[in-house]
Amino acid sequence: MKFCLIVISYGENLLLLLHGDIMTDSKQERLLSLDVFRGITIAGMILVNNPGSWGNIYPPLAHAKWHGCTPTDLIFPFFLFIVGVAITLSMTKRKERGDDQKKLLLQIFRRSLTLFLLGMILAGFPYFNMETIRIPGVLQRIAVVYLISSIIFLKTSVKTQAIIGISLLIIYWILMTLIPVPGVGYANLEPATNLGAYFDNLLLGGHLWKATKVWDPEGILSTMPAISSAISGIMLGHWLGTKKDHATKAVWIFVAGNFSLLIGIIWDIWFPLNKSLWTSSYVVYTSGLALIFFAMCYWLVDVQGWKWWTKPFIVYGLNAITVFFLSGIFARTLTLIKWTDELGKEITLRGYLYDSFFVPYFSPINASLAWAVSFILLWLGLMWILYAKKIFIKV
């Protein structure tokens, strides 16, 4: 059945149809390593988005303050990379067969619109103040990147796709480092005065991230290099579709990942790694790490067949957008349920649970981590119920 363009599938046959994005072309077998990679990434998103206390976080679980890259800064580009891989694996056959592209483009537009609207719901919940609602966001960026990257894939050759991906990175580098910012007078990479912040404030003023108000980490101009993050995944998808044996594929994915990592580190000298700006060096660096991480999953799961450890991540990976969206709504809801104690102090359900069941039993930083881990386990259990019933929600 369909509801708001979200498809719920029951049974193995329909599951294979809906998840064609994770099937290899040659044997029509599920590419489990991509499910595992996606599941690990989503679990990481939930972990870093839900600490018990934002004032008590282990450094690797926090974003870099500005320039630099922590493990947390890898999560979003990894997901866009996965989006790119899925585009190639899901659309290659249809493109080669000459399927009706108008119908395919309509499906792409519908999926992108659904993702964007889900992002807006997440941003506005529960009050939906349209005067200040944040327009950019994680799901909104995924929607735009998926839309543009899919069109690029459908309408261009492999060579042209690579050229577009590289060109976007070079153009963005030039724009951010050479073009004077109106009202500032010179090019710069500072938080509120760079060219990306100028366009964010000019076009989306009043609808930006509440922590900054004048710029957004998922802003307009930085979506350009984010498309290149997805295109790097598209390139991997092409490689996975070749007739090479699995071992050869894995080796060259490792090689490409390390080469990309090296280029990103060198480029950092002139255009620093920065997630909030989504700098070109950051794209190349994180794409290199994504290639290396995927190669590890691919080698262990699809080449060596070591699958005993993968089930929790597959459970997460098969309902990735669902668990990201619902966990965000749930976290917000916990802060909305409030009451006043006998001393007149306002207490939220989230605060009550955290203070009662975590703070007394751990150090402050470990209590914060334990709360985040409990979130992962809670949603793993809920998604496992859906998995057991063969219910897979796909936007």
C-alpha cells in the first residue's frame, strides 16, 4: 500500500523489488555490505544526535568546532556517499534497457519531495511556526542531492559524471576562496562572513539553523560539493557493476580510498577540511574514508562471507530513513511532555528519565553516552520488530 508516497512492503518478493538499490547486477543477490554500511551510519547518526547532555560528550562524538574533522563529521558524507552507490545500483538496468525516463524522473521527483517534506516536518515539529521554521536540514539536503545526482546519472556518461563531480569541487573552491563577499569586501572562510553564509542569509534569512541564525551547515552554496559526495558513491557503484572478481574489486576500492584520502589531506593545506562549509578537501577526504570503510565491509561480508555480526546493522539499514525520522520525532516529544513538581520546578519526561536512571549510576560523561546508547538499543528493538514481520518502509 502507499501513503504519502511512502511504500510499505510485505514479503520477500516485494522486498527485493523495492530494494533493488542494494542488489548486484550480475547475480541479483543482495549487496549486504551496503546494508551494513548504511546501518552503521544511521546508528552513528542516532548516537551523536542524542547525548544525555550536550555539555558532556566524548570528543570523537562531537563535531569539529570549525576547521578539522572528527569521526562524527564522517557520518553525513558517508550517507550521501551511500545514496550515490544506491543510485547506480538501482538505476543502471533501467537506464541500459531504455526504460521510460519521464516515468523514472517523476519517481525521482516524488521521492525527493517526500524526503524534503519529511525534513520540514522534523524541523517544525510540533509547532510548525512557518515564520521561523528551518528550511535547510539533513533530510532536505539528502533530497536535493538525490534529485540532482539522479538526473546527472540518467543524463550523462560515466566520464561526464566524474568530470561534473570534480568540476563542482574546483568551482566551489574558487568561489569560496577568491570571490569577495558582498558587504565584507574579501573572500574568507569565517563562520558568519563567508560567501556561503552570505547566500544563506540573503535567500533564507529567518529560516536558518537556530544556533547560528545567519548561516546554515546545510546551506545553499555548500550543497554544490555535497553533490560531489554522492557522485563519488555513483563512481563506486559503476565499479561494483563491472565483471571483475570480488577480490579485485575490493583491492582497488582500498587503493582508490587511500589515494582520495591523500588528496584530501594535501588539499586541506589550501582549503581546510570543514563540515559546516562542506569544503572540497572535506569531500575528497571523507569520500576516501567512505571507500576504505565500504571496502572493509565488502571484503568481510560479500567476499569472505563473515555475516554473523551484521544482523543489527542490516536491521537498521533496511529502514534507515524511517528510524532517523522517527527517532528525531521521539527525542523531541520527550522534551515536550512536562509537569511541575511539588517545588514548582518544571520537569520534562526526558529530564526525569535521564536524571533518574542514568545520572546516579555513571560519571557525567558516561551517563550522557549511556543515554545515547540506550537510544540506539531502543530503536534497534523497534526496527527488529519491523524486520521480523518483513515490514520495510521506503521513501
